[in-house]
Amino acid sequence: MRFLRVLCLTAAFLPPWALAQVPSPHAIDIPPWFTEGLLEIPDDVRDAARQGKRLMLYFGQDGCPYCKALMQTNFSQKKIVDKTRRHFVAIALNLWGDREVTWTDGRTLSEKELARALKVQFTPTLLFLDERGAVVVRLNGYYAPHRFEPVLDYVAGKMEKKLPLAEYLAANARESASPELADEAFFLKPPYDLRRGRAAKPLAVLFETPHCSACDELHREGFKRAEVKRLLAKFDVVRFSLADRAEVVTPAGAKTNGEAWGRVLGIAYTPSVVFFDGAREVLRVEAYLRPFHFASALEYVSSGAYREEPSFQRFIQARAERMRERGETVDLWK
């Protein structure tokens, strides 16, 4: 019956959206070594464990340049492909899909319902599950090859039992970048009391590290865009390094320091931006973003759109359509 169930599953096709993110069985061109699986995740976890592997779930969508980069850049490199196939069973899920998936808690949901339940806000999102079905690493967005490969080593080596991913990446993701943190005039200065009053702006908390090429690019390109500058003016922006000992009072009123707060928030990637409205985190960007998507995140939070539209991806689609209607060019990668 399970075999028949798999054969009978079909994808539902909806009208194209502005970004050509049309639901289909899979997003972008999925490598042939990905498996269909049974989409009964507890069984898929056990099947992977019997092979001495772990399960890797990928959420993607058509029209996503970061999904394309993952497939065409990361999964075109033999070393990464060999490592992924040797240590993982990979299954692709569609952010907007209708195939039924049985999750680890026994619930049966459509792909899009599961994405909502798991609060998938960025594509690609990758979930790495251990032998019991627990998510041991979650990548919310695109990791370039020099960072993605160490993540594979971390999960394959079951390093989550020994040290946080951020520490492992700091020691193993080598890149050519500035040894110094760049500064910006709009960063808040100490003392850092981040509790929000009624009339306060929303808060953007940036975490960076030295020797971080993506951090350098954010300062060199992202912060220099006129649209990004305009939207950043609507925020209080504070920056910490992952080794920052500066004292901080968090939006929730806890007294700590930048380094400890980063650990509490589970920051594993730099640059990461965590957005707060009052004491509540409402969105975080923790992967490589080009200026269009970074500006979209700023507008999503500053406008309060997240209160009415819980899907960041749907917000991006609507925003791009409005821009096109005004005659503006929408380029997802520039």
C-alpha cells in the first residue's frame, strides 16, 4: 500500500507568481542521486541509519537563485557530491508542494504545510536529522562551498555531541577576508540597552566575525545600496562579533554579553541578522543574501508585514510584483 501511495502522489500546479516560483515536484534541477524516499520521515531516517548514513532534507522552490547556486555550484563539485552521497540520504521537498509527508512526530502534512509547521522562511533550507529523527543542524539559506563542506563534515562526524557548529566553522571554514570588523556610522554605540520602549524602532542585531568574506561583501555592497540605506534608517542597528565581550541588556531584559547572547540565539553563520519587534524575535537572516533579498527582509519587518503575512517568501513575491508594476527592474542576484 505504501508503494501504491507513493505512485499516486501528484504535484499541484498553480498559476505562476511574479518570480516564476511555480510549484512543481521539485524546485530547480535536483541531482539524480537525490532519492524520492517514502516521504515517511521516521522510516526514511531508519533506512538511512541502516546504511550508516543520516537524512538530509532540502526545501526549495523554483525561481530561487540560492537554490540554483546550491545545486549548480555546491553540488557540481565532486568532493562535495562524493561526501554528501557517502554520508547522507538526500530528499528534496517543495516549499509550495502538495505531496504528503509524515513528519517525525507522526503528523501527515503536505509539503507546504510541513514547511509552515517548521517555519521555513528561506530557500534553500536544509535539515540534517540524526538516527533518532532529531534535527541536529538546520541551514536557513545558502552556504557557499567553503562553508557548506565543513557542515557536512560536522554532521557526518556527529560533532554536535562535542561542540557547537559555530565553533567548528570558525576553525574549519577558511576564506580570504579582512581580519578586522568593518564599522558603520549607523551602528548603535555602547552601553547596549536593547530593551524597546513603545515608540522605539524595530531592532536589527548583526553578528559578524573577522575573516568573513560574506561580512565584507555586506558592508561593501549591501549597506551601500540606496534602498538598503533607506530601510536601515527605520531600525536601530547593533553589531556584535561572535567573540564580543561587550555587556548587553537584551530586548527581553537579560543581562549578558555579545558572545554569550550569540550562543543563546544559536548563531552559527556570519553575517546573521536577528530582527526584534519589542522583546520578540520576528525574523532572522542567517545565510548569504544579495541586496534585493536583504532589502526585502528589512521592509518585511519595518513595515510590520510579518504580522499579517507569516510567509516571508509570499511577501517577497508580492513585493517584486509591486516593483514591476511601478516599472522597476527586479534582479534577484544583483
